[in-house]
Amino acid sequence: MAGGTLTSGEYIKHHLTNWTYGQHPDGTWGFAHSAAEAKEMGFWAIHVDSMLWSIGIGLLFLYLFRKVAKTITSDTPNGWQNFVEWIFDFIDDNVRGSFSGGKNDVVAPLALTIFIWVFLMNLMDLVPVDLLPRLAQEAGAFFFGADPHHVYFKVVPTTDPNVTFGMALAVFVLMLYYSFKIKGVGGFLGELAFQPFGKAGLPANLILEGISLISKPVSLALRLFGNLYAGEMIFILIALLYSGGVAWGVLGGFLQLGWAIFHILIITLQAFIFMVLTIVYLDMAHQEH
């Protein structure tokens, strides 16, 4: 695709555009054929590729872990069972170290789900940037006669802010739920109104605590999105080198390998940070000042 009829700018824009379904300005529903059409569809448009990959990866995670749970043995565990047990121990250690708000049977399963799910979605960033979009173009042209330049297919769900904000807002809802459940309406609202300066600092308290509360899901979502989006952008820029001839292609190969190795750390670290912050935020919801 980098060496096709698309310019470098069009190539980058094409790879950063989601496969979008929504309502056209004329009232009809369908898929967008350009980035401009996708933008015109507005808030209620659906990024089909993000939904497919995030849900598909989530189901894969559930299948693999459930398979271990159904066949678990203490006699001769296989390698996959040992790996899953190591993941469980890793999550359990982090929950015990970060969550001190008493007993809550939701926190550990939630932490496990977030870590594995986010990690697997991030892992899609290591798939060659042209491979799956190219297959999607070929499938679109074969089955629907679609113009390949109008077939958009992003395969890294966490490069879509809708996905990261969706997860962050789910964590935020749990924070509010447990804040009201553990502290009561008066206790939670009292924290917002009277901390940290007491009754005399009521306006300042509300501003500070309100900003602190709202910033939690925003920072949680934007941190994950920003890191993965930047990583995907670098892979796309490296892919452009392959259209510059043999010398640039060889350089691109080395750069791609080096960035992929380094990116393994990033995708793991971002999944870990999202999980740990979720545990910490829920712990804060259980703590009474």
C-alpha cells in the first residue's frame, strides 16, 4: 500500500481511519467511504473494526482461560496452565499490594480482565501495519466490489479513543458506585466539599476534588490511547521507507525490528499501568478520610 497510488500523506491518513458505520447526511445508513464521510456521521457512528477486534480478543481471552479452568490439574500441569497460574499469582500480588480497602471479590477478577484484555489489544500493534488492512481490501474488492482505497481497517483497538474511554468510564462508574456504597451519599459528597481545607475552604475544595475526580478517567483513557497511537504512527512511518527502494527498505526492516522489540515493553507497561491505576482508584473509593 505504501508503494501504490496513495501519497505518503494519504497512506498515513488511510491507516489511521476506522472502518465506520453510521448515518450519512442524506439520512441513509451505511459505511463511510472516506475520512470526511466518517467525520460527518457524528457521535452515533460505530467503529466496526474496533468493535470486532476488541470483542473478538476478549472472547479469545475468556476461551483460553476457561479452558485452563476446566482442565486444571495439580499432578502434571502443562505449560499453558503454568503460565495462567503465574498470571493469577502476578495479579494477586498486585491486588494485595495496592488494595487495602477490605474485602471485595470484584477487584481481582477485574484487574485480571483489564490486564489481559488491554495487553492482547495492545499486542495487535505488533502485526505488520499493511497485512490485515491489505487482506481487508482484497476481501472488500472480492465480495463487494469495493474500491480498495475506500476500505478502512484498523486492527489495534487501543488506538481508538472510543475504546480507551469506554474502559475508563466503566472503571469510573465502579469508583462512584463503591464510593457511594462504602461511604454513603453524605460521606462521599462530604469528601468533595470539605477536603482538604475543611468547611472554610468549601468552594476551593469542590473545585480541587471535582477536577481530581474527573481527571482520573480522562488520564486513564488518554494515557493508553496516546502511547498506542504514537506507537502505531511510528510503525506506519517506518513502513513508508519500503517504498523508497532497496536501501531504504533494508533500513526500514532494521528500524521496524528494533521498534517492535522496544514496543513489547510499551504494550506490557501500558496494560500494567491501566490495571494498577484501576486497583488504586477502587481502593480510594473504599477508603474513608
